[in-house]
Amino acid sequence: VAEGGEVTYKKIQSKQIMGSIQLGIQHTVGSLASKPKRDLLMNDFWEMETIAFPPDGSSLTPAHHYSDFRFKVYAPIAFRYFRDLFNIEPDDFLMSMCASPMRELSNPGASGSIFYLTDDDEFIIKTVQKKECEFLQKLLPGYYMNLSQNPRTLLPKFFGLYCFHYNSKNVRLVAMNNLLPSDIKMHCKYDLKGSTFRRKASKAERQKASPTFKDLDFADHHPDGIFLEADTYTALMNTIKRDCMVLESFQIMDYSLLVGIHNLDLAAKEKREERIRNARAKLQRKEGGGATTTTTTLASDDDAPEADQLNQLHAVASYASIPGTSAAGLNRTRSMNRQRLVAHSTAMESITADLDATIEEGDDEPKGGIPARSSNDERLMLYIGIIDILQSYRLEKKLEHTFKSILYNGDTVSVCRPSFYAKRFQDAMGKQVFKKTPTFPLKHSPSKR
Ligand code: ATP
Ligand code: CA
Ligand code: CA
């Protein structure tokens, strides 16, 4: 996160971009409300709408404090249809996008894209290059044909494509689903391609608070891979296989599997430690104030370190009533919101499309992740999805790139690389990254055989 210095993109202040696109999205979602829902037509995919936003306002747009800009919306009716497909109500979309300022995410990528995260954690807006924007336009009909046939997918869900025009510069942006809920701590994050060539997080990246690691780092951290129940493993691999087939058919490569790992055992430990820390701090403050301590005991976790001390400290804490109820309450409303909106795109549902398949979870265990184990038997929750799919080999090679040629061109040289990429990707995910849990528990020998 670029705190301190001004963040710019194409020499435009990031704040100006963010504020302007919020105005733009607000306008387009608002004006769509007057257009009745109808079936999608082919030309809806090519349509664009441009609105001018003079600072003084106009009959259509409000006055604002940013510089004069224009806002272009690609395929508004088509994207409305897609949002509808994912049960995203116009009001919810509007609230997520426009009600509060978005947060800027630090981007480990080399492309220089800026990422914004909506305050409610639902959507990510990413700046894309012109050729990526054009590619997405061409991709849309086929992509969504696929999505509506097969909602069980890890492919990104695109909810809008926009262009912010200011001072003869264009900033193109795509709105998509956020894969990593920020209220769930990711103990580790990986961007995996199945390649090993230079796939190591840079030193600068590793020094960040929440670095995104790469394939070689993964092999280093998890030499035995990550273990999944047999059914989960099969569902995941089938999904990846189908997704790769789609990507290959569009000659897309260089995509990644983003894997966020929440370690439940580590989280429990951290929680205990935090409780001790908080209570200790409170005790110190209390002692300064000369208060007496009460002697209620806390039902301690059996393996809690310093359990006695914790009990004592907790007694003080509860006496002083500091359990942070307000913050907890806030989190609860937020996660309820999140369940309502993102229910269709949690990692677990992406691979099973079956609500009953979610395993029984503890009350305060994070929802929506894919349950897994590390090789030393720690309980994990995985948050995953395929990202960065707007690079087509065909475009990179500057070949003719109509939608038709993507589909029908039988040029074997050009399909070779995407197909190699897809195969290597699948192999790596199915053989090195994810493993099927042995039928006997890890750490124990198979006594019944
Ligand atoms: P490059 O082309 O250099 O690889 P890029 O600018 O195209 O980078 P991406 O590869 O799309 O960026 O994403 C970079 C990082 O941003 C990812 O590794 C991940 O940490 C984060 N990220 C991207 N998309 C999402 C998403 N949908 N949800 C959560 N995090 C994301
Ligand atoms: Ca990438
Ligand atoms: Ca990219």
C-alpha cells in the first residue's frame, strides 16, 4: 500500500480516478434502472455509452470536485445481465461501489495495474491495458456462454468494464469478484502458474506485511503439497480442468491460481496470544489506577499457554468489560452482508456448486473456504480462484484477433503454447500443489492394514 506518497496512474492521482469512477458507476447503474430487464442480444456486447461529467454538473450528472472527465461504460446491458446471473442486485452493486471510498491494494504484479477494493470487500477494480480491455470485449459472449452453462468455475467473474477519460488519457477498469475476504486473515498467499522459471517472490515483495508468494516459494513452504479430502480434491481438479479447457479455447495463457491460506490452528493460537496481550495491557493500566481484581475464572483452552495467568488477566478484563463488543458486532453485520452477496462465489461453492457440501464449521470459523490440511496436519481454509486471464497469446503475437479467429483459427503453432500452458498448470496443481488426503489420518501409521 502506497501510504504517504501520492499514488498515480498515467500521472493521474489515484484519488481522482477512484472518485470519478464512483460517480460514473453511480450514474450508469442509476440510468439502467429505467431500462426494463430483457433478454440479452448479441449487439449488447458491443454497445458503449459515454457520459460527460463537467465539474459544474449537467442535466444528467451531478456537480463534483474532480476535474472534467468522461466516463465510458462498455456493454452496460450485458454486464447488468451478468450481475443478475450472480444475484447482485443493482442497489447492492451501487452500495458496494459507491457508498464509501475504496481501498487501494498494493500490487505485486509487474504490470503496474492499480487495484481497488470496495469497502465492503465484495469487488475488486483493476486497471487494465487497452489490449486487455479489447480482449475482454471480444471474450464476453463466449465467456458468458460458458459461465451460464457452468457456474461451477474458478474463472474470474467480471461485473463491469469502464473507461475513465481525462486530459486526453484513458484509464480502463474492470470490476470483478474479490477472492480474498479481508476480514479473514490470510497467513500466506500464493500466485501459482505451474511454472518454476523465475517464480519466486522478489525481496521487496517478501518484505511486505502480506506478501504474495510464487511457485518456488510454495514448493519451499509446502514441499509435500496441501492435502484435500478425496471428494474435495476431485471436485477441485475437475473444475480446474474445465476452466483450463475454456481458457485454452480462447488461447489465453499466463493466468494464475491465486491461493489464500487461512491457518485455523495458527489463528487460534494468535487469538489466544492477543487475548493475553490485551488483558496484560489492561492489567497494567488498571494497576496504575489502583483497581482491585476479581477472581472469576475463564474456561481455558486445554493447551493454552500460561493458562493461569490468562485466567487472571481475563478476570480483570471482564471486570473492566473490554471484550471489544462493538468491533465484534461490526464484523458480524459485515460478514452477514458478505454471505448474502457473495454466497455464489465462495471458493467452496465454485468447485461444488452444492451448499450441502460445506463441512460442519465451528461458530467463529471462517466460512466459504475449502477445508484442507498441511503436511504436518494443521487445519487450513483455502480461498482460491483463477486470475489475470486477459492475456491472449494471439493478441500478444499481434496476429489477427477477431472473436471468430480466436475460435476457428486452426493455426497449430499458436494453439501450441496455450495448450502447453494449460497442461502444465493442471499437472502442477493436481500433482504438486494439491494432494488427496490418504484414507488414514496423517501422522498416524495405517494400523488397520
Ligand atoms: P502481472 O501481469 O504482472 O502478473 P497484474 O497487474 O496483471 O500482474 P494480477 O496478476 O491480476 O495483476 O494480480 C496481481 C495480484 O493481485 C495477485 O497476485 C493477487 O495477489 C491480487 N489479486 C488479483 N486479482 C485478485 C482478486 N480477484 N481477488 C483478490 N486478489 C487479487
Ligand atoms: Ca499475473
Ligand atoms: Ca496481467
